[in-house]
Amino acid sequence: MALTLEDRLAITELIALHGHLADEGELDRLAEVFTPDVEYDVTDFSQPTLTGLPQLVDAALALGAGNPVAHHVTNVVIEELPDGEIRARSKGLGIRTDGSCGSVTYADTVVRVGSGWRIARRRITARRVPLNGLAPGTAAPR
């Protein structure tokens, strides 16, 4: 089934909603964004993959003041795979309490739940080096 324009808009808004809820501390509303058994992969930050909303909420609370004060998401690209799986990639910017900023890539697997959408799996990868480490003089793949 091809994604409609309405589906694409709903998925984009779903991805954006996460930042609003996290920044406002409305962790009790994360079920509006994620499936109850969400896999939240933060292994790129030397943390284990979190499974389920309770682990996600507990991790956010444990991080406390280490959480960004602002989450911004942009560059959302939605792809429907031949097997029907829906994947979304987006860029995230996190602003910390000291004003510093970090960049990540979100790789989401999105599923239809009833008449809406939820993120079933999210992998977060930190952007640490320009061009993903492509060395000077190295030809980019064509």
C-alpha cells in the first residue's frame, strides 16, 4: 500500500512531536509517539538499547539535567520499502544547558497503529565528524 500525502504528513508530525514532549517533560505522553515495546537504540552513546516505554522514561529521568533543553528535528525523509516497512530518517539538533549543540541522525521504523502511526524502532547516531569521516582526496561513491 503506497503512503498517502496525509500519511507522510502524519509521520513527519509524529517525529516532531517527540521533541515537544521531551522538552516539556511530558514523558507520560510518549505513547503518542512510540509503540509500547519500542526499541530505542542509543548504543552509539555507549548505552544499551532501551526496550519499552518504561525503560525509555526511566532513562530520561536518570539522565536528568544531562538531557538537552531543546530537541529540533529537520530533514525528514520517509521511505516505503518493498516489503511494506516504513522507514524515516531525520536530523536532530540538541541544545544543552550550556548553549552547546549536538547533531544526530534518527533512523526510525514506523508502524500504523489503528488509524495513526507510531515509532517502533529508533536508532540514534551522533554526527561527530564532517562528511561521515570521508578523507580528503577520497572519491565519493557515484
